[in-house]
Amino acid sequence: METAAKLKAEHIEGVPVIDISSLVGTASEKEKHATSLEIGKALRDLGFLYVINHGIEQTLRDKMMEWCVRFFDLPLEKKMEVVQARDSVRGYVNFGQERTYSRADWKEAMYHMTETEIAVADGPINLLRGKNPWPDPKFLPGFKEETILYVKRMNALGHIMMSAIAVSLGEYIRYVSNLENALTV
């Protein structure tokens, strides 16, 4: 279990460290509500926070970091086999391919999301639907399966966090009623 004291010693002072074990466990509604309000306060006051005890095992996070290193160590031609398509936000992004404020971002990235069927309607929402491009398993055996598991777990954590934020804003009922229609990313 992570502790706020350990985290503060290793990271930037002043960033709120919030233990969300009450949101991922079997805590009382009162405890969950208190944690949700703490998250909302941190986001209103500073704009971001650090969460601990979120239920994503350290071993899974470590494995994902190892997979990232292995992917980015591949030769460029292998990474380019899964380059992000023009009509997608999934896949490999090479140095300078993305732009922020009309300037090239000098980073590499690999974007994966929960795989979904492609929606019928046209529009920007379709950029978030579809299948992920995967590297050839000969070069990264197990990468796809581990990444799918990681994305699934992070997606579940994202829903927990969004629910907590909704509670902190007094919007929980509206959020829950729209959850079935929410886009899974």
C-alpha cells in the first residue's frame, strides 16, 4: 500500500495526494462521499492531484512500463507499421507528428484505447471508436494481451474517478444515468 508520506518524499511538494481506497473497496457511502469531495477540492484548488491505493497493482504498472520500453526500442520501420492513421487517434506517433499550439511535439507516443465497433454515424466521436493497431507478435509477444488488460483496468479506474468528480459537483445522478451511453476510452 502506498503512503502519502512516502509519495511526498519522492515527488513534488504541494500536489494533493489522495488515498482513493474507499472508492475501490467496500467503504461506507459516507467515506466514499468524503473522498469524492476531497478529489473535487483538489481539482478546484490546484487542477490536478496524485492518487494512491487505486487498485492497479504495481506489478501490472511495472509490466506496462517494460512493454513501453520494449516497443519504443523497436526499429523505426517496425513502429511505423502501426502508425496512427489520419482518421484515428490510435497507434504510433513519431517525433514531430503531433502539434500543440501549431508547434511540433518532439515526442514519440503509442495510443491504445478500449476496442469498440465502429459507430455508424459520421463525426468526431468516431475517432474514439474502433480497433487498435498492434505490432507483429513476433517482435512483441504478449504485448497486445497485456496492453488490453492494462487499458481495461485503467478504464475502470477512470470511471471511478469520473464518478467521484461527478459526486463532488453534485452531478452523480446525471453521471450514472448517462454511464451506459458514455464513451469507453
